[in-house]
Amino acid sequence: MTSTPAEGYLTYIRKNHLLQELTDEELQQILREAVMRNFGENEVIMQEGDSGDAMYIMCEGIVQITKRLVLELDEETPRDKVIIRFRAEEGVILGEMALIESDVRSATVTALTPCQMLELHKDAFYRLLEQFPEMGVKILLRLTKNLSHRLRKSSDEVVKLTTALAIALES
């Protein structure tokens, strides 16, 4: 089920926005710490509500991200909402928030096809930060920008929903 990542996986980790500013040597350091994981079709990679201690760099396959609905409307309404689907070719990292906080997974990730992923555990990530502080700064700055972008997008969506709700209630 697990093996040491090969040199060829540099292609996949170079694509990812979180790691794009790293040198080949720095990317090699990540590969040394990462473990290859294989997931079968329809296998849950991470479950919303479970604790998380690793991130995944997609190398092959397609995944679906779902989020549990807070309010159950009726038995015919699905309990989970499909948020997005990702292909490995898009340079996808999943579960990166688990590297900086000790909280539960915010969504469920399911393999739609057989998937190969590089798994980087939190303890390995922190070891890299200590050993290679310049690399750590690059990654953390990109991660901060990514989270800031998501926060802005979420804030905009809350304003739109609040506005729509206010208009609906006025009618």
C-alpha cells in the first residue's frame, strides 16, 4: 500500500501553487518525507469531522469533495453537497489545513477513480520547517495567501447569501 516516492513525482508537486516557489532541491526534501498512498475507486480519503494529521498531493486520479448539509430538509434531499471535483493534472493538494491546526477535517474527499497521492504527515512537515527554514517560509507564505483567498471568498459568499435572504424576507 505504501512506497517511497520516485523522482518522477517532482512533476506533480511542481504543479501545485503551494510548492511552486520551491527549488528542485527543496522539492526533493519533501519527496523524501512523503509516502505514496494508493486509494481505490469510491474509497474515502478523508472524512469530514475526522481528525487530520496529513496533507495529500494528488499524483493520479480524480476526487470529489463533499460537505455535509447542516439542515436536513427531507428524506429525498441528499445529506451531502458536492462542492467540487479535482483531477491530479490540476496540481491539487488536499488537507493542507491539517498541517497548521489540530482540528477536524472540513470536508469529505472521495476517490472517483483509482488515485495515487503523496502523503505528508504533520510531524514530517514540522521537521522540514526546522531543518530548512527558508523553504518553510516559502510554503507558509503561500499557504497563508491561499487561506486568505478562501476567507475572502467565503466572506463574499456570506454577504451574497445574507443579501439574498434579506430580499426574500422583505418580499
